Amino acid sequence: MNKETNKKNTQRRAPKVADIRFTLEKPYGTKRVTRIELTPGALLALLRDGDHRAAVAELRRQLPTTRGLTFDHPEIWKVGWVVPSCLRLNRGGRMSAKVFNGVVLLDVQNVYSPDEVKRLKQLAASMPMTLGAFVGSSGMSLKVLVRYWPADGRLPREWQEVEALHKAAYRQAAAAYGAVMGRQLTEDPDCSMASSFRLSIDEEPMWNADATVMLVTAGATAVDTVQEAPGDVPPADARNYRYYYERYMKARGVVLARFREEQRDTTIEREAFMQAVTAQCFEMQIPLAETRMRIVDGEPEERAMAWGNYVNDYYAEHTPEAGTKDKKAKGVREMQALLMSNYEMYHNDIDGGVYYRPRTTRGRWQALDVTKQAGMMLEALEAGAVTSPNVVKTFLLSDRIPRRNPLREYLDGVRGQWDGKDRITQVARAVAKDNQLWERAFHVWFLGVVQQWMGIHPEHGNAVAPLLCGPQGTGKSTFCRSLLPDELMWGYLDHIDLTKREQLMRTMAQTLLINIDEFDQYRGDSQRGPLKNLLQQADVRTKQMWRTNMQVRQRLASFIATCNPTEVLVDETGSRRFICVRVEKNIEMPAYLDHFQLYAQAVDEINARCDNPGGFAEDDVYGRCYFTDEEREAIENNNRRFRVRSYAVERFCDCFEMVATPRQRYDNRTMELSRSEILEFIERHSGRKFSREDTKQLYAYLEQQVNEGELHKRRSNKTNVFNLRRKSMPVV
């Protein structure tokens, strides 16, 4: 009996730091969780550089855009959770501690700068009970592990007693560390042995292998924590959404408790309640924009405008400098609230213009022109918000209208969303069916358009343009316009002036797709050169007004062209810049062209080839934005049919009829002539001497007809002869 008594009364010592074990919980399947024991060294290795680094980095990147909420990220739950205890399930299915560590977790929220993280780590390290301190997975909190042990040295036998001891340790540690850090660490009602934190990344975690224990009495009461100093209020940006949400809810709770104590109905006295909440928010140092956003959130437009103006006026009247402010400030705020409640507006970073969309179900983005600007001025004057229309004009030019890059937003939105269907080929077949060369060339050109928008390989410009040739009324211009979605339609242009160089350069940097309509009008020598230079230009160099230096900007514009005649190419060397296709029927676009998936395909193909350049065959068009040598040769051969015939070629067609079969013996109707004999014949019957260019085009035309099977050629007496039949027509 004495032996049992001595065993029961033996005091257990706190384990050494090296003997402490943590638990890593990770999902396994849909409903199961796997638990892994972690030594302190293993935990430190995961915190410094674990395989979850990419997921945590993505969480921290997206938090500002999701108002600090982490449950919107489906991948982050796979990272795992760390329990500062070594837990296991007993036979009854209940959780128990395999090893009692004596470690409690403190969570310091709203750590909004790297300097603040470093300062709080140093303060935590000054406490001898601190086992470790590191940044949380959100990047805006600090996790502190504190060692403790029962004051009498005896561990409780029952699980409920262990939980009571753990909660007492949490209250005692929160009070002590709150006083040292100058932070208010409120009690966590769910604090238990199973409390955990998400596995994080911290390249410099604070760790104390010689941490002592904090002696705790299970029945101890909590000590009042220090109040947060006014200077510690973080900035009101998206990173601190949770902080200001809790601060606003606390202000609202104070006013709600006061109304209940006075037996007042918040529904009936709705306006008085919101006014009291505004005053409480001002007292708790919640910024104006944050208070206004919370007050008007979810309210009807007319009520939101009225309450937003009230919040603005209250803050303006109660700030120390309120008496020196101009009385017109209230009118300016009312004008701004009026316009922003009726329209969505943004400054386009690409072309520098202002775009607006009425806040209606049928509203579409449009460029703000002089007419609409005058209409907005009249709206503000009729509402009595301002007395001068110049105030509205100043507002529309100010930085209060947010700036956006709609092209980058659109491409980021479609990235990774492709469903796998080839819509680029589907669009190409709407122009010409059963034309493999056109489908491949259009695919490569379209990817070149998107790659140029993405800024990949900016040293090369998209130097090729499709040229649609066909009768009027077949939908060529409509096809070109339909290639852009509504969100990017501001970047479409269907006319250019080659004589205005500076304006043309700005256009190349501010538009996305330029349609050279009626391409056959650009045949002159003075127009072919500038047009060829535009197609191959990699960047845009412009000089702004009142400046002497040149500004280099990214080229965004790609080209497409349309015309009615089929003989349009004049420059033989420049013809390789075009992908000519004959439009024989009306272009039938899909009933619903899914632009989102169309551009998602282009972006995903380009990214896939950039990430794995050696994983595709050279002739595979998937993700390729350039033409192979075979494709260039095929395009040039195809373009010969669209070349303008020279006078020599026309005279040849007037004098001879081509024969595709060999000349038969005793066939007096056909003759075999060499190139020089053909040239001499048509010169004699034309009465003029052809130039070298005419002769070159005639010889090229003969070879083209041979390649296409329209003309027979054979070798005879060390020269090539062609099988021709003389036409009966008068000599010119």
C-alpha cells in the first residue's frame, strides 16, 4: 500500500524541449484525417521551407482581394494543421494526449507590417516561457507557443481537469504576453488541448530550446488585459479587413446594447440607430471610408446615398480642422455620391480614357464622350449638389475615379479556365472550310495576337496579318469586329491614316486589333513602305507633347485586313506579311461565340508551350506563335494567286491559252515555247519593251501555273519549254 501511495504521489517533471511532440493533421480522402507526430526539429524545418510554401504564398497573395477571408481558397485546407499537443484516438473514439507537452498557443492578430512582426518576436523572446514565435499562414498574425506546468507538479487524471488546466494556462499567458506586447489578447472560448494553427512559412522563426515553464493553478482567474493603444491601429486596407470588421461589430454591439437597455426598437428608430453607430465608429478611430462602407453595405441605393452623406458630414464636423474646411466640400461629396451611385467608371490605363457603365441590368461599358459628360453635369446641377459644372469636369479627370487595366484583368480572368474545346479552329472554319493552310495560319496568328497582349517576347512584333478577299456583303468586317469580346471592344479600330506618323504610333500602343478595311486602296509606293514597317515593328516610340525625349511603349495592336478584289498584292517581298484567303460564301460565325473560352484556349496554349518548350513537335500549332519554314513557303505560294498581274502577264493571258497536258505528235494546234520566246512574242505583238520587273513577274507566273497543274513544262535542248495554244485575237 505504501508502494502504491508513493507511486500516486510521485511528482512528474515537465518534459525536455527535445522530448516534446506535436501533431500534424492533414486530410486523407474526403472524410478522414491522418495524424503525424512532429519533433521540434521537424516542425522548424516545415516552417522554414516545407512543400506547402507555394500554397501559403498563394493564400497571402489573394487575401487582399478576398477581404482577409481564407475559406475562399479550396487548396489551402490541404496544407494541414498543427496541434501543440501529441493527440491520439483511444478505443472509445475519444481524443486523448499521448504525451502531455504543457504547451499553449497564443494568437496575436493584425500584425500588419514586417517591422511589427520583428518587434513582436523580440518582445515574445524576452519572456523565458516562450518556446517559439512565428508568422501565421495569412502573414498578418503571430503565433506564440508558451510552456506551462501545474504549480503543484501533479498532472490531472481526467480529461476535463486537463482541459481546465489548459484554459487556465491560456488566460494566464494571454494576460502576461498582452501586457508585454501592448496587445489585447482576448480569451478564446474554444481554447482546448486540440486547438491548432494552420501550417505556415517563416524563414526566421523564433525558437528557444531552453524555455522554462510557467507555473499554473487550475482555478486561477483571468487577469485584466491591457487595452490597445490608439497608435497601434493598423491602416484600413484589404489586409486588415478582419480587424476592422471586428472593430465595427464591436461598435455596433455597444450601440445595440445601449438601445436594448433604453428599450428602444432599432427597426423603428433605424435612422437614429445608424447615427449612433456612426458616432461610435468615430470614437473608436475607424476611418471614414471604412465606416461609410459598413454603414451603407446592403442598403437600397437611395438610402445608402443619404447615409453615406451623413457619415461624410459627421466626420467632417467632428475632426479638429472641421472649421477651416470649405462649405463647398459637402456639395462635392454629394456630387460624387450621386455620380458613383448612377454609374460605374474607371480610367483605362492603356488608352487613358474614362469609361462608364450605367448601374442597370442592361448597362454596357462605353467611352465617356463630351455629350455624356455634359449630361452628367446637368444631373449634378439638377440635384443641387454643385453650382458649377466645372466641378463635375474636375471630378471626371481626378484620381478619385479608379484606374484599371482591362486587358490584363481579362487575360488574368481567363487563365486556366479552358475547357479543352478547339474554338480557334472553329472560328477559322467560319471564313473558309476545308482549307488546312488557312486554319493552321489563323491559329498561329491568333496566338500571336494574344501573346503580344501578354507582353511575351516583346522584342518581336506580330508581323503577319490575315487578308480576307471576297465580294461585298459577305461579312468580312463583321467577322473582324466579332473577334474581340465586349469587354475589349474599346481596343478595335477599323481605319488608319498612314500619313500621320505620331498619331499612328500612339494608336499602336492604345488599340488591340486594327482592321485595314478596303486594303486594295493601299497599293501606292508611298503607302506600301509605311504599312510594311508597321507590321514588323516590335515596340512603339512616341514623343509626348512638350517633351524632347522619346517614350518607348509596348506595342499591343495586331492587324487584320479586308478587301473586295482578289488581286491585291503588289509588293512581292511584302506579300509574305499577309495570310490571304478567298471568302466565297457568307461568313457564318457560331450562333454564340464564347469569347471567354476562345481566349482561355489561347492563353492556356501559350503558357503550356512557354512552360515546356521542348515538349511539342515543331509542326504542332499548339501554343506556337511563329511560322515554320514550310508554312512560310506554303503561304507565299498561296499568296501568288492574290498578286496583281503585271502588264506582261496580262498580255501573255491575252495571247496564249495554257495546256496542262504534254504536246502530242502531229498536234498542230499547240506549240512549245521557252521563256525567252514567250517574252519576245508578246513584246513584238504589244509594241513595247518590258521592264525587268515585268519580266520577273512573267517568269514567276509561268512557274506558279506549272506548280498548280495548269501548265505543262518539259526539258528540251538544255532549256525548259511550255505547252501553249495561241489565241485568236487582234494584235494591239
